[in-house]
Amino acid sequence: MSATGARERVLLAVDSGGSGLRVAVGTPASGPLVRRAGREPVRTGARGLDPRHLAELLVPLARAALAEAGHRAPDAVAVGAAGFASLGDAWRAELPDVLAREFGGGRGTWAGTVLASDAVTAYVGALGCRPGAVVAAGTGLTATGTDLSAWRRADGWGHLLGDCGSGAWIGRAGLEAALRAHDGRPGGSTTLLERGEALLGPAAGWPQALYPRTDRSAVLASFAPEVAACAPADPVAQEILREAARHMAGAAAAACPGGGEPVVAVTGGLVRLGEPLTGPLREELAKAVPHARQVPPAGDPLAGAFRLASGLALGDLALPPDPRLLCVTGAGTAGRPRTD
């Protein structure tokens, strides 16, 4: 393909998460030119993520973004989604054909579709297509790594079974320390108790405030900034963040390639806690993955989806396919993994 043709390939990137959809339209040369967002998340039903509902939400949003960018249709589409690894069977079976009908239109320039876990789009957004590991740390936590021959994942088991070091984990640990102070048990923090009661009311009512809620992981995570705020003067809060950093580094080590010269990045909302967490995290990563170079993330999951669409359009998607994490279909191959 000529350089001129490469610049004209139109890309549609989609990030599907718990707060709704984000889309970006652009070209490989320009990068994302237009971004749009919708606040309704894709439904999850008996078949997992609902492909029809995604199409209902995505098509008008994408067409509006394409029109604003001055394009009629994309040449390649990449969709990254939370829950795709475990709840994406219906998407894998149906979406390539749906998106080809909506956007391909029989055009010879239609390159196809990439469907991916948000762990993969977070990885590609942060590091591109090079060996390493990315810790995606927000309310939950997962680490994803690749040596470019296969993917590895660590944690991401949810706040009841894992997500160790996540915002929910830090918040829960902070509230546990607060309740130890409330009871007079060792290892408590009166500072965290005061913060917790300011946020959630009297400590005796915390079980009622938390246990019945379906969004309790988010409520727990809302206390993580309070733990970070207390850390400079509170040894208990300091140790909670240090332990969170150990968990994050351990997940990175489990996902990171053991040889070569990999890079490691941490992305997600948890990094906004700042130096009380990121300082210990740098130290723990240096111990857990001494062979890896720590780098700042280059972009977010939407940027990762855009890079996947670009790689598909230009034929340089140098990432390993995976039946659960990364499904690539080219023109005329809808529904079948591409192995070329």
C-alpha cells in the first residue's frame, strides 16, 4: 500500500466499560481526530455481553463521530471491552458480521474488526506492540503481559477473590484498620476511623452501608484517596499503601516476560493517588521485575483500541491472537480468528 493510501485509511476505535462507550475516529497518520462518548453501558445478560445492545449504542455514536470527522465509513474497527474475556462469547460469534454489515458495505477497503479485552487495549495504549507488562489499577486490578508470542494475565479476580492492591482493596484495608481502632484492637488507626465516619457515617453502621450494595467495590474504592491522604502522617495508612504496591508488583512480575528487555507500565485511576502509592510502587517494581524498565503509559485503553484498528488496517498488528483476549477478523473472514 502506498503512503498516501495508508494515510487515508479511516479508523474507528471503541472503548466499552462500566460507564458507557467512548469512540474515536481518525487515520493512521492523523491519530484520533474526533472523540465521542455515551453514558449507557452495554447490557450483560444470560449470553454475556449483549452484541445487539452494543450495536444499538455504537452505530449512531460512531456515525456522528465519522460525520464530524468528514468520513462516511471506517476501513477498520477495533472494540475493547470490560468483561470480554469471560463474557464475550456472543460478541465473538456475532459482532464481526454485524460490524461488517454496518460499516463494511462491501467496500474493497474494508480491513475487518478487532475485538479485545480491555486488558489488551490498556496494554496496547500504554506500551504499543512491544514486550512487557501493564498493571491496570483502578477500582479493580489486573496485570497483562506478552512476549509477543502469547499473553499472560495475573489477578483480575474481583474484589471478593482478588484485585489485590486495587482501589477497592486499599479502601477495604483502610476501613478494616479504622474498625480495629473503633474496637480497641491492635493495628488500628484513629485517623482512618475519623475519615471513614466522615465518609460513611458512624462505624457501627458500615456493614449496613456496604454489604447490601451491588456497587460495594466502588464504595470501597472511594475510601482509597482517604488512605493516601492520611499516609504521610499515619504509619498504618503508609503500610497499607506499601502492601498494595507489593501486590501490584507481584501481579506485574507474574505477567511480565522473563527474558529480553521488557518494559513495565502502570495505568488506571489509582495512579492519581500520587506519591504515597507511586513511590513505594517504583521500589517494589524494581525488586519484583529487576530486568524490566519502568516507563510511563503512552495512552489509555481508547488509544490502545485505535492502535489495534490501525494495525489491522495497515497489516502490522504484531500481537499474538488469543481466543479469549484478542479476536481478529479480516475482510471475508467474519467470525473466524485470523492467524496470518
